[in-house]
Amino acid sequence: MNEKQALEAFAALSQETRLRIVRLLVTAGPQGLPAGAIGEAMDGASSSRMSFHLGQLEHAGLVVSRREGRSIIYSAAYPALAGLITFLMRDCCQGHPEVCNPAIATLSCCCEPVGEQADA
């Protein structure tokens, strides 16, 4: 991810509803959610409001859409989100890994398969 792409992503995420949508879609997983379900989760937001926000997120590359029958399903663009994290962390430690270790540990903990967390 280059600086221009990162700025577009951050601009899209700097609005409360769009940030909530991305977090919802990350939680939903790769199968995504239909636009109507996203609107319901956003306190029953109107379809025009959801269309605007989802369009902004799609333009920034943070979500992708696909048509399934009459529904449009939106999913988090995991490669783009990973690219944004990489962009932020790429030069973080400058030879001092203790600077980045807390962030890396947090991400590692969040990404463990469910069965492994229960065993710990």
C-alpha cells in the first residue's frame, strides 16, 4: 500500500458509520453481509445512507461487493486492511523490536483459531 492509498483508506475510516461498517464486516468474515443487514446493524440506516457509506468504503478499497440474486453482499477487503496495518507498522521499530512487539502480540492473540484460545 502506498501513501495515497493509505490516505484514502484513513479518510474513509475517519467517519463513525464507515468505521462501524468495516468492523462489522471484519467480524462477519469472508462471506460478508447483505446491504440490508448492514443497514439494520447501523441502527436501521436508510438504504441511500448505506449506499453512500458503502460506496465510499468500496472506493477506498476497504470493502468489496458481489451480487447474489437480488442482493448485494459486502465483505471486508482483508488484503487491503492488512496492507493498511503493514503501511503503519512497516518502519515502526527501526531496529528496536520492543517498540512493535506489543502491537504484534495483540494481533497474534486476536488471530488465533478459536480452538487454540480455549486450550490456553
